Amino acid sequence: MNDGKPNWWSRPSTPPEAARIPTPSPAEEGDFPLQAPDPAESAVPEPAAEAPAAPTVDMTKEPAAAEPTPSEPAPAVPAPSEPAPAGAVTAAEPVPAPGTRAAAPVPAAPRPLHEPDEYRTPPYGEPGPWAPAPPVQHPAAPVPPPQAAVPPVPPQGAVPPPQGPVPPHAWGQYDPWGAGPGAVPPPPRKKSRRGLALVGALAFALLTGVIGGGVGAYVERNGGIGTVELPQAEAGSADRAPDSVAGIAAGALPGVVTLHVSGGGSAGTGTGFVLDNRGHILTNNHVVDAAATSGDITVTFSSGETASAKLIGKDTGYDLAVVQVTGVRGLKPLPLGNSDDVRVGDPVVAIGAPFDLSNTVTSGIISAKERPITAGGEKGDGSDISYVDALQTDAPINPGNSGGPLLDGKGRVIGINSAIRAAGGSGEGDGGSGGQAGSIGLGFAIPVNQGKRVAEELINTGKATHPVIGVSLDMQFNGDGARVGDKGKDGTPSVTPDGPAAKAGLRPGDVITKVDGQRVHNGEELIVKIRAHRPGDALALTLTRDGRELTRTVTLGSAQGT
């Protein structure tokens, strides 16, 4: 620097830095050379505790012409021929050991003018953070850690160790933005919170969908999660109103029995009900017909108790029979009602053993009254045909119900279930002529008034009497009404001499159209209407003779039944 001012350096530079510092020009006129320090001051020894002072440098002298390159060692500098100024310090030359080559002389390190400043700034001439950024030079090899700015000064009189070659990249071009040794790595780039939220939402939706689907499948397969507990009403009273179906059934079941009959190569099942405490049971004739001459009859009560029974009497024309059990206690007879008081539409309950299912209860109403039906006729001679002026009901009656009671709303017997009309069949009885078909809502019961009279006769005499008028009917007549035949059976007179009809004035060929004002359309209906009465009853018969309508009163006679 040649601006008339002295050049100042705060500290020596390392060889690479010294090479970059320009050599000051020789002192010109007007410059003030630095005064050499007083030898007396330099001779004063420094305290031992402190580090030895660095050698001073004569700033009036020109520096060496050239610095050694970092790759090769610096050449030895010969000592000047003239003596050193007072206060100058020269390095002592090392004495080589015997047998070894002498090392090249090492130049003495210049002494800094000022003590090192710990809070120093870069020396003048060095690039600082305010300097323009030079091109970035990335080292081909890892950069070694930087050396200390100020090398330790050896004690006075000691020879400093030779410095090795400076690595080629140790003092590369300064890059304030480059990643140097010990540089703090940049913080990791934060991920976008929006992306993380989206990924989390998708994952949550997928998880909830899978869980929901699994729960839904489990619920669908198992109807729910956990133990299933269904709501249920609290236990109530078991009592029912006496006039309800349940009340009627509860009162009547102990008096209803199931009959199993075998004999004559056949067997059957039917129903009956207790008439009195003596063990008499009323049922249908076709139920016990197999045991008429010889056979077994077993009675089973609603409690499950069984007993053997014997046949007391039967009547084919009425299709009624009475059997009796002995040695059975606690019998409960059923009360008998009055079938003449029954009206169409009255509620009824039927109890029986359809298809051997004992203690079966069904209910319905009275569908019709005084329905003339005939049942039986399997023998072909008419001896087994039954004529019944029946009560029609829609209460389900099936094979096995025969002989069971038909009860009114007060639990009283108003009929004896006897026949059904089967679909596709034309006959009556259990299944009719079409076989054992099920109920189609057409059931028929013998009125209890008729059953009571016949049962009493069977119990008392073993036989039942039939009311008769003493005529033979033409069963082949196709007109409207019942026609008196011209001849009787085996050529006998069609009107019995001195019989009820003869006494009333009936003649062969008369056509009877009404009985007590009720229309009859054929001979079977006339028989049914007569059988519905007792012997000795008087009936008003309306008839036609030679185109004229006549009325005759007949007092019914009696005939022994079979």
C-alpha cells in the first residue's frame, strides 16, 4: 500500500495467505520507517507462566522474493551477511545428530505487532461475508478441518517442527454458501399438512368402512351383537272366562274320552263323553260296530288313564251306542243342553280325537238346523243306514271326532258329532263314501234331545225304539215329496193295517209334501223328520191325492230298533 501511510497487519498469515498478500513497495521518500525496538526492552525476560513472545519483524526490510508453493518445502533462507539490528531475534540452527543429514534451515516466524484478538475479524485482504460470492468449487475429496489461524509459537531458541504441505483444497476459493466442514445440515423439508390430512382421512374412511362392513355382516348373520333378549309379557292369570273357548274346553276335557276298538278283523278310533257317575259313555254306533259281537274296547281319559269298556247297547238307525267302564273314580259327566233352543249362528266347540289326536279342541258356529242326512249303507241292504235330522256346524270335524260332544257357549252338550261331507264324496259319515278326507267346514251332529232319549233306552233296555207311521215308501219316486208305495216289502200292503197311517186315512199313492208345515222333498227326508220325534207324538201331514191337497193327523207308533 503506497498511500503515504504505514502498512499494518494484526497477525501473520499462513503461507497460502502470505502468498496472496501483496509485497509492500520499498520505502519512498517521505515515508516513515518503523523504529526498531529498544534492545534493552527486548532483553527483559518475560514471566515464565506466559507464552514466549513471538519474534519481531523489521518492517523496513523487504520480504523474501518468493514463497514456496504448498506442494514442496520452502527453501532455506541464508542468513544476511550484515548483523541483525538490535532487538532482532534469529532462529538458532539445529545441530544434526551424528550420522544424519542436516535439515534445511527453517525461516523464523515473524512476530506479530499485536497480541491475538479472540474476537477478531478477518484480516484485511481476506474475503469476508461482505465480499462478492465467488463461483462455488466443490472439492473432489473431503475437505479436512481448517487449521488454527495462529500456529503456536515455539519458545525462544526452539526450532519449530517443519510444516507439511498444505492440502490443495484446504484454501480453496471461499464459498460462504457452500457446505463446508462442520456445516449444519439444512432442516428437513416439512411435508404438506394438507396431504397428510388427506391421507389420514382416506385411511380413516377405509378403516371405518371395513369395520362397518364386518359389523353389518355379523349383525345380519347373527341378528345383532351380544345375547338376544326378546321382550315378553309378564306372567298373567291362567284363569279364563267360563264362556270362552278356553274356559269351555277346560271344563269339558275331563269328561271326554278316546275309544280304541278292535275286533272282527278291523279296528277304529273314535270319541265319547261321560253321561253319569256309573261310567256310561255315549258314542256313535259306527265307532264300536267292530266290537258288536266280540272285540275289545279301550277308553282313554284326558288325564291319560285308561280302562276297558263293554258295549251296553247300540242302534243303527240313530247311529248311537253306549259303553260302560267300571272301577274308575273321579268321573266327570258333561251337562246336557236342549237342542231345540239352538239357533243358527250360535257359537259351538267340538272336542275329539281326529286321526287319533286326543283332546283336540275346535270351534265354530251352528251353520244350519234340521239338516236331513243319511249315513252308512255299506251293507247294501239298508239295515245300516242312519237317518239324522242333524245340526250343521263349521267347527272342524275329522275322522276320529265321531261320538264327541258339540258344546254350546255354556259348555253344555247340544249334539253328538257324527258325520262330515267330504269333498268329492256324496255320502255322510267320517269321510263319507269318498274315503277319509279332511274337514271342509261341513260337519253334522245328532241333536242331543234325540241322543238323550236313545241313550236312556239303550242303558235301560239295551234297545232303542223308533217312531213310525206304518207305511212303505217308494224310494224310486223322482217327484217332489215322499210317495206311499203301491206294495210293501215281499208283496205286503204298503199301508200297515190298523197302523197309524191307516187310522189317519192315508192310501197307497198319496204324496206327502209337509210334516208339521216343514217341506219334504223325498222319502229320506220324511224318515228323518219322523225319527226326530218320540213314539206317541202327533204329526200333521200335508199330502196330495188326485191333484188335491189334504191334511191328515198321525199319532206315531213304535218299532224296535236294531
